[in-house]
Amino acid sequence: MFLNTLEVLIQKSPNDCPFIVLKDFNIDILDDSNHKNNKQQLIDFVNKFELKSQFENITTKAGSQLDHIWSNVPRYECKSTVLKAYWPDIHKPIYIAFTDTIPIYSNKSILSQFI
């Protein structure tokens, strides 16, 4: 459901609109045996919109990568990492920062459809 909504948002946005998606997909991209159908659906989606993974690190204390950052912003324009967490949650916080200024779009008519 999330990918369907995101697809509509991407399709209705200007072609040069930068996208950054940070989400706990609960799909371990590092484990080939885990959620094969969901993993393939995610891979097909990011390939369709030419989104790139902004990092490939372990994001949980269990050694999996369930949390992802996907973007159409070139990798050299941003920096991302996993931060240390001092709370008992299994997920570690993920972080992205941009080294260059990127345009910000605020098309309320598009966004209001999803709120």
C-alpha cells in the first residue's frame, strides 16, 4: 500500500523534483531468504523510478537492514549513516544530510491528496 501511494506522489510531481524516502520497510535487503516477494517488489519499485540506496549498512541490533534511505538525488550530493542509539529499541536511527542545496517543492494540491 505504501509503495502504491508513493508511486502516485512521484508520478504527480515535477520531473526534476528530488525524492528522499526514509522508512522501516521491514524487508532485510541483506538477507536473500527473507520476504522474497516483498523484497522483489521493493527492488522493482526503486528501479522503476531510478532511486538509489543512500547507504548499505546494518540498521538493527539483530544485524539486518530493515530501514532504508532511497533517493533520486545523486549519492555524491548527500551523506548518510547509521547513528548509535542508547535506548533498547532494536532499530538504530538513520541519518541523511545534503552537501549541496537541492530545490524544495511544496505543491499543496499534490500533497493534500495524501494527508
